[in-house]
Amino acid sequence: MHKFVAIVGTNSDNSTNRKLLQFMQKHFAAQADIELVEIKGLPLFNKPENKQVPAAAQAIADKIDQADGVIISTPEYDHSAPAVLMNALEWLSYYIHPLADKPVMIIGASYGALGTSRAQEHLRQILDSPELRARIMPSSEFLLGHSLQAFDDDGNMIDQTKLAKLAGLFSDFETFVELTKKLNHANEANREEIHDLDWANL
Amino acid sequence: MKLVGIAGSVADKSYNRMLLKYIASHFSDQVDIELLDINDVPLFNQSDDQTNGDAVQYLNHKIMAADGVIIATPEHNHTITASLKSVIEWLSFNIHPLSGKPVMIVGASYYDQGSSRAQLNLRQILESPGVDAIVMPGNEFLLGDVKEAFDDNQNLKDDRTVSFLKETLTKFMKFVKVINTMNKPEDPGWEAEDLEAKGKVETTVEGVDMHAADWVEKAAEKTHAAEGDDYVKLDRGLLTVNQLNYFLNSMPIELTYADANNQFIYYNHFLEAKDMLASRTPGQAGNPMADCHPKRAIPHVKQVIHMLRSGQTDMFRLPVPGMGPDKYVMHYYKAMHDAQGEYKGINELVLDIMPMIQYYLKHTGQMLVKDPDADTDAVSGASTNVKPEKTDAVSGASSDAEPEKPTVDEVSGASADAEPAPKPTKPDVDEVSGASSNS
Ligand SMILES: Cc1cc2nc3c(=O)[nH]c(=O)nc-3n(C[C@H](O)[C@H](O)[C@H](O)COP(=O)(O)O)c2cc1C
Ligand SMILES: Cc1cc2nc3c(=O)[nH]c(=O)nc-3n(C[C@H](O)[C@H](O)[C@H](O)COP(=O)(O)O)c2cc1C
């Protein structure tokens, strides 16, 4: 069974993105082991000269290291990913590189109709940058619009068509994880390159 | 023009901050740029609203008061920093100080691509509806290889970079003007001009009766005004108040200052009222402009002031007849502005140009002849059909003379005026004297 880390892309207390991940955790329990990871509480990234990553960020990195893949559920703030998620990714690319070559599935929930389409695009671009180099599942998008109305009192997704799409994408992601394992010829080179990225000594 | 600058970094050392500091100091003779600190802004959290905290309110107030914003963005992971994004989130959550604000984006990065992706991202973020900033299109200023860009004094080394930066900043200053003009509330129209001067401008002396004959003395006391041998520093020179008076009172021109609040606050008092081309009495100084005009003339006075205040024209020319055939009296109403282009009132200049014409003719051996094609009396201009009257838009008294079918553009005096005069909104109305062909 695959083990996934699911990053809640917000520090908000009442997050529909958290709800979405909690729902997936429960709904796909027979298929995969999903652990929710919170990014709240990480200090604001300030490029410390001592190159030290805070313990909480290192803990997330360790979990990602242990996982077969990562699911990130992002809200949309100002047509882009929230600062708090960008902040976590800055720490996760500062002299540590847990996401390099890691399979990632991007999803998102928003109050409006568009369901984080622009935030997901933004997140894709971030994860594709040379310091992160994640393996983002291509040609797939799960947009949960009107997220405040999307779940019933038990936290189940109401819209069955949406659910079918999510289930399909989740199975695809599992396949993608397996596939990615085979896309390993450049892994070594990637790892070397990424460790050579030393901002301080450019 | 007042701009604020935000560097998108909370690191101890930031080249983007250095770049902004450089821009602020290097171009300080052209524009005032204040750098804003974002170090104390907490990471945005929707469930812990800190909009009213000091750090966010500081940015809120500074940005609201500024004409435009310059943002210098680093690039982290092909996007802007979380610290900058967090600031923008606070400024788009429950308050929206960036809404409608002109913004210029610059950026520095260690690589030769120099923050191009972050800048593109930032543009998109700033233009989202919650932020609603107005980002200057094009004109990307990317400072790549930034570790090599500055000398030991933190000045940019490359002259071409500096001149491109200057070009970009100059364009931005124009952009700021255009956007802020566009954002200005609808022009309230000339009717809104308050000739009673009930409003106030920063120089208005409060607590002194504007109608009082000794307004000058009272207001001088209240403001501890310089006088006599006190020195006044001027652009460009230094004079005592006495010298300033000798100087202004020896001008062969009657000068009147009406401030932006439509208060008549000064005239150069070198003649008695009866000897003046546009008569003023010492007791009038300080009066609201409404006191200086007959009721009937007021709409037209308002129209002229409004045209000057709103920038439709910078100078209004008006020949004022009635002083006899050997005089040609011109009233010039010139808008005054401060260095920022803010309207500061009207300089009214009144003079008889006939002596100059006579001088010119005599010394060049010429004479005046009538233009057979002219539809105006070249000598008296617009005045042919108007009964003699002494009228004066700013401060003078106007008699109630009614014109009978004026045949010319009464504002410019048509052919008598060599330079084209600005087109008045209603060409058949003498906007200043109140003489209307329709009434
Ligand atoms: C500062 C701010 C900006 C926002 N901007 C957007 C936006 O650009 N597009 C959008 O669909 N929703 C926007 N929203 C509303 C979001 O839909 C909603 O907050 C979020 O995506 C829901 O995620 P959550 O339930 O996990 O918190 C914004 C909310 C905040 C607080
Ligand atoms: C986590 C991290 C990610 C970075 N990613 C990028 C990048 O994607 N593109 C880039 O040009 N520079 C990147 N850099 C280096 C930047 O050039 C540099 O941090 C910054 O733009 C320089 O501006 P500053 O001195 O104002 O921070 C990154 C640096 C860090 C610490």
C-alpha cells in the first residue's frame, strides 16, 4: 500500500482544503495510507545565513522522504498559492531537497466557482523550479469550487460526479507513482545538480 | 510626487532592498521615495486577523498616502517570496490600500534571468481583484547577477543599467500621474467653485474674519508673519520683506494673488484705487472672491477659476475695455502650481499694453491700420458694444453693464490678440466680466 503525505496548504482553522484531504484520507483508506501534514507555525522564511532549517520544517521533510508521494491541497489567495504554503516550500528548498523527484498531486478548494485554477497553476510552476524539482502529475487537475457547500455534516463529498473524478485521479496518481519510480535515470544527476545550487556561494 | 518602496525580503541582507535604497537616493532630486519595512508583518493567517495591528496599519497608511508604489522582488522557487506574498494578502483581505494604486515592479536575482518569473507572477497577483493594483505595463527592470552589480558604496556599477533605470522611473512617474488623474473623482464642474472661500487650504489663516478691513494685520499677527527687515528665502534669492515690497510695487503691472481657496490675499499696493486699471482698496485684501464681484458675474468668474484649477487652461486672457481709446487694458489670469503640479491659486496680472505697442511702432517706424476684413474693432477689441465698465474677475468690482450683441469672441478679443487664446467652454459668453450675449 502506498504511503502519502498530504500537505494542508493553509494555516486557516476552518479550511475546506483540510476537509478535502480529511475526506480523501477516509475515502481512500483501503487503497492508501494518507497522513495529513500541517504547515502552520513555521517561521517566516528569512534566508538565515547559518543555513539552518527550523526543526518543524525538517520534520516535514523527513515525512516526505519516507512517503511514496505527496498530495498538496491549495487554497487560492489573490490568484495564487497562499504565502503560508510558499513559505513552507521555501524552507523545503533551503539546503534540503525532500521534494526532488517526488511524485506530487496538486488539488485545491476555493469558495468561488473556479476552484483554485490559478493557484494550482502557480503551485505547479513553483514545484517545477530547479530547487524543488518535484515530479508533478501531468495533465490532471482537481478543482473543487464552492467548497463551503461541498461536504455534508459527516465530511463526505456531496457531488458524486466530482467524487468520481477525484477517485479516478487518485488511482492515476498511484499509477504515476509507480511510473515515476521507473523514471529514475536522471535521479542521480538531478540530486547532484540540486546540491550544487548554493545561493550563498554563487 | 511621493512614492513608497517595498523590498520583498525579510532577510538581514537583501540585494532588492539595496536596489531600492539606491533608487531612492540616486533619484532623490526627481522624486521622493520612502522605503517601507515589512519585517514585522506576521505571516498571513485568515483565522488570526491582524489587519489592525501596527505592522499592517503602518503599511496601509503609508501606501494610501503615496501616489505610487515600487516593489522590488527577489525570486524564490520561480516566484515571489512568501514574506512579500504575505504582505499582499494582508493588504487584500479586509483592507485594500493597493486598489487603484500605480505600481512599478523591479527585481534583483543572483542569476542572469534576474527575477523575470517572479516579476511576471507578482504582476498577476497584484492585478487580482482583491488587490486591484494598476501595474505599469512593460518596462521590466531585471537586475541579474546582482552579486556583481553594486560597488563598495552600494552604487550600481553599470552606467547603462543606471540610465535604463532612470528611463523606467521617469516613465513610471508619468504613469503615476496618468493613473491618478484617471482615479480622480469626477470633476464637480464649475458650479462647485466656492467663491465664499468657506473651505480651507493649508495656508488659510483660520480664526480671522476674511471680511474685516484689517484682515492683513490680524492674519499677520496670528501667523507671526515676517515683516520689515526680516529675510525671506526665495527661489532664487534672498530678500527682506521690505525689499520684496519695493520689488513688487515697482512692477508696472497690477498683481493680485487669489489662493486655491478663492480668497483674495494680496495685491501690490502702489496706487490708490482710483488710479488703478482694476481698482482695489487695502481693506479688500483677505476677502473671499464673492465679495469682489456683482452677483451676476459670479457664474462666469467660477467658470474661469474652474478652468484654471482643473488645468483646462493655464492662462486666461481678457481685454477689459472702457479706459478710453489710448489704453488697451489686458487682464491675464495665470494658474499657479507647486512643484508637484498642485493648483495653488491665480496670479492676476493687469496692464495697459498700449504703451508697448506705441513704443514698438515708434521705434520700428510703423503705424496701425485697420484690417478691412476684421469683424471686430481692432482697437478696442471685444469692447465695442459693451458699455464702459471696470470689471475684474478676481477681486475688482464690476459695474452691471449689459452688453448689446457682442460680435466677437469676447474672451480672446479675437484679432486684437496675436496669440491664440484658449477656447472657452461657451465661446459666446464673456466668462469673466459676466457679459453674456445670450442674456
Ligand atoms: C486574502 C485572500 C484572498 C483570496 N483570493 C481569492 C482568489 O483570488 N480566488 C479565489 O477563488 N478565492 C480567493 N479567496 C477566497 C478563497 O476561496 C478561500 O479563502 C480559500 O480558497 C478556501 O480555502 P480554505 O477553505 O482551505 O481556507 C481569498 C481569500 C483571502 C483571505
Ligand atoms: C529558497 C530559495 C530559492 C531561490 N530560487 C530562485 C529562483 O527560482 N530563481 C532565481 O533567480 N533565484 C533564486 N534564488 C536566489 C535569488 O536570486 C536570491 O535569493 C534573491 O532573488 C536575491 O534577492 P535578495 O538579495 O533581495 O534576497 C533562490 C534563493 C532561495 C533561498
